[in-house]
Amino acid sequence: MKDKNLKIFDESGAAIASVKMTRNRMFPLDLSIYLSKYFKAEISNMMNLWHLRYGHLNCGSLMLMEKSKMVLGIPKLEHTSKICEVCNGKTSQKTIPKKELKSISDS
């Protein structure tokens, strides 16, 4: 902020926006000007894109949808071993054997 003007920069130091302070000390920013250039997401892996679009649906089901032509516009997908952060947190764990639980509670 300098001389009643707010400047916003990206990580590389390039200016994204410049907004003048109004009489009531506000900085109104019209984001619609910047949405297409600065606020878009890029996903290089199509399987990950469709995985997200369908609420974290597994790869096998997505490939079945593609092969069966259940969805118009879905491209040819290839299986990926990469697990997204959300799904990684949902993975199931093996149960602890009762013997180990008893020894933990005894100590």
C-alpha cells in the first residue's frame, strides 16, 4: 500500500491488480477482470480431473464409464497410481489384533 493505492503481486513479483482507496477507506476489487488469467486451475492428468469432477470416484469406475460410453465428452482415461490428498485420508487401515489391544491396555 502506498499513496492510497493497493497493489497486489503474484509469487514472481508481477503485478496482478491495483486498487485505489475510496473515501470510506475501502479497496473495492472487481475480481471478474482477473478470473480468467489468475484464478484458473490447470490439471495435467485427465484421470485426476475426472476423479475430482465425479466426487473422488475410483479409477476403475471412471474407466468403466469411459469404456461403456456412459458419459458424453469423457476422454480416454489411463489408470494412475497417484492418490489425491482427500482420498489418501479415506484409506482404510487394518484392525489391530485383539492380542495387541490387550497388551496395550495391560501396560
